[in-house]
Amino acid sequence: MKVQKIRLRTGRGIPESISNLWYQNECDISQFEDAVFDSKDAQELMLRINSLNLLRKFTLDRATETKIRLKSVDNLGNISFLEFYK
């Protein structure tokens, strides 16, 4: 899948760094990008992202022609959105 932009933000719209998704050397940006670019559709993207050793698990929130949005809710109820713009 061809992705132009990847954005991670809180439920309130505050930007977060993509590197907040992993701890130390458990995952890196190249593994993350490979999972994104090797995906064919939104469902496969969610499965590939969740197969990485990330600190959060994501569910498919919304998929349109131009954007895929994955949602994560942590133990305290904090919401994060991982957005992929095609």
C-alpha cells in the first residue's frame, strides 16, 4: 500500500512521536515501515501493525479512500489514533 503520511495523535488531537509505540530495541522504524508498505488493505495493515512488538494494540476505526485510522485505548482509558494518509 502506498502511504504518503503517517501520523500518531492523542484522542484530543495532540501529536505524538511514532517512536512512542515501541520500547528500546524491541521494534524500529524500518520494521514499522515494512509492515505499512507491505500491507494491501486496512485489515491487513491492522494485523501487521499488531504483530509487531509495540506497546499498544490497535483496532480498525475508520477506512476511506484517502485515509486509514487505527485506534488504541490504554489501561487508563487514554485514546490514541494512528493515521495513514494515502
